[in-house]
Amino acid sequence: MDKEITAKWGDVHISQRAISLLAAKAARTVTGVADLEATFAETAALKMGRHKPAYGVEIMIHEQEVEITLRLVICYGCRIPDVALAVQQKVKHEVEQMTAYQVSAVHIDVQGIDFDHPVTSGDGDGERG
């Protein structure tokens, strides 16, 4: 279900896809996040030429609240709970600031570890620029 806001000059619609894109971008800015993990269906869609940059994100909308699930690949060398907490905080803040939704939950599902791009000590708990 999309978000509809009635404004002075007309209606504004915020789609689930738009929220997914915001959440994915916010998650990728956190140090220690290598990428988001696509599901089998998302991978098949990408191979068939359907472009979906928000893969690895599921959005559930309940009235005025949104629940977000992110499937992450974490960089080797990071403390996973710290990265997960940073992602939860960043995604919640960004989605709430850019939409009219309250974020009820940001669930983190760590799908893998990226050994090709390790994070050195002290770099695994902040934001990337």
C-alpha cells in the first residue's frame, strides 16, 4: 500500500518502492555494510533485465507505520551488532525524515560476510561518506 498525503495543492503518493530506495541508500552509507543481498526472485528479475536498485529490502506498511527488513552483507572485520545498530538508526532516521511515516521496526538479516573488502580496526561502526 502506498502512502497518500493530502496537501494544500493536491495529493502526494509515496510508494513502497520509494521507501525501499531510501532504506537501501541509507543502509549502504553505513561503514561495514558491503551491500544488500537480493532474494532468488530479485536476482532472477535482475538477470531478465528488470532493474531494481532496492533489492535486499522488504517494506510492510501498517496504516501510518512502516516496518523494514534489510538483508545485509557485512564487511569482514566489523562487529556485526554495532553495524546492525548503526544501520537501524540510520534507516529509521532517513525514512522518517523523508516520508510522513513512523518506522515501527528495522529488522536486520545478515546474509553474508564480504571477505574481499575487509574493514580495518576502528572503521566498522560509523558512517561512510
